[in-house]
Amino acid sequence: MSGEKESRRVERPTFNVQRSTSNQRNIEYRKRMTNNGKSIKNPPIPAFAGTCFTSGASQDGDDSMKKKINIGLIGYGFMGRTHSNAYCKVNHFFDLPYEPALHVVCGLEEDKAKAFADQWGYQSYTTDWRKVIEDDKVDLVDICVPNNVHAEIAMAAAKAGKTILCEKPLALNGKQAREMVDVIEKAGVPNMVSYNYRRVPAVTLAKQLIDEGRLGQIFHYRANFLQDWTISTQVPQGGMATWRLDVKAAGSGVTGDLLAHCIDTAMWHNGHIKSVCAMTETFVKERMHAETGKVEKVGIDDACMFMCRFENGSLGIAAYHF
């Protein structure tokens, strides 16, 4: 034996979607910085790296030709921070014709709204979401508030001609969601629900493999989304931090919060669902309410087992837990 290791070339699928893996981004960056292999002594530093643009901001170079989209963010909690961070970074990763501009943020408490605006670079702040809708400079309304106010805000934004980005679940129930869809379709405005798991690299790759037929005929689809942060009886319901456990604010529990993501991903991968059989359970029956201090009955589900049949004949099974 020669002692030399045998090398094999493994053909990997190419990516045709508008996203790239970290490795691909690194390769593309190195190519730009080395002029496709030719050394550059002083590579250029991207302008405004790590910063966000406020509405009305301008920059030099080709990027100045990008169309600014003024963002009106409603909600300054966890998802408000997450979306703001994405707006700040999206143009550093993707070559897009648009540039998000942080125009106004809305929140319940004025001091927190101001602090959020200062931290992220929003041009202004307010405590009244209606002022965001009424602002002629706002192009896109981003709804990052509890589920019980999604419908009112989204329908008002649609009637005002705004582009709408709404967190999931869309509404408290199917009837309310249907009303929202009817109003938004009548208005004809661009709209999207934040099913961001579609853009997880592995999920997007799976979509491409399925569409290209590399996996053959699909017979089974399985999904799990398991958390454990609610299993403690000491976790309260309601209030700013745990409104997801309050049925009045959330409408549903794990079904709307986690299962919504997985159903969307399943349908994106494998087509429409024909029939469903499921069961839910609330393991912690009572919790203290964060706002009243009283122990109250829990009205949301914190676990769900889900079986379905897809229109293509394949079967799906999934489990979800808060």
C-alpha cells in the first residue's frame, strides 16, 4: 500500500435560491477582496458596516440608487429586536434593490419606546400604533405584538395602503384570520407572515432536494419542535414576558406558536394537507397571572400531537411542546 489516502469528489447540489450558506458567503467575500485570486493590498471596507439607515439617510456609491423602504415597527419586545437586527444587516448579506430605513417604532411605554429608538436608530417613536398607520412616510408596517391585536392593526394598515409584515400566528382563530385575508386581498397590498424557518439553510436545501426529485417519491414527513420552558409550574401566564400562556392574548398555545411554523414548512416542502388528526394537552392546568397575582386556569395548549395526510398521498406526523 502506498499509504496515500484515496480522495473522492462528492457532487453537492447547487443553491438557486436567494440565500447562501456561511461558507458560500466567505468564498464570495474572499473573491471580492482578492479580485478572484489576485491579491489586493488594501481591500475596501464596506461603508456603514454595522449600522442602520434612518429614513431620509443617504450614502455614496451605487448603493445610493437603492430604494429606501421606511419601516414602521409596532412592538419593541423580542421579535421587535430580532426584526430590527435583520433590517440592519440584510443588505450586508444580500444584493437587493431595496434598503430598509428605520423610520418609527411604536410601543406601550414611552420611555422604553424612546430607549429602543435610540438603541436601534429609529428616527422617531410613539405609543399609538394608529400614528404609525397614519404616517405617510411609512412604507411597511411590521407587526410584532401579541396575537390579539394583529387583526386590527393589519386591517388598518391594509386600508391605508401599507405593505404588511405580520408575526405568526396570523390571528386568534380561523374566522378572524379569514377576515384579515379578505380585507388585505381587497386592498391589494404586499403582505407576508413571518414564517422565517423557510430560510434556515438546511430547510431551504431540503426544499430544493425535494423539488429536484433527488429524494424520490415522498412517503413520510416527520417534524418535531420541542421546548421545555413552560414545564415548570412557577412560570406565570400573562403580562409582557409570558403573554403567550394567556389565552386572551395568544388565542392558542403551542398550536399557534410552534405548530404554525411546522405546518407552513411541511406544506412548503410537501404540498397541501388533505386531512388532519390531532390532540392537544395542557399539562400545567393552573398558573399565577403575572398582572393580577392570582392563580388562574390555563386556557392554552402546551403540547400537541399531529398526524396528517398530504394531497400527494404521503403521511405526516409531528410533536410539539412549549
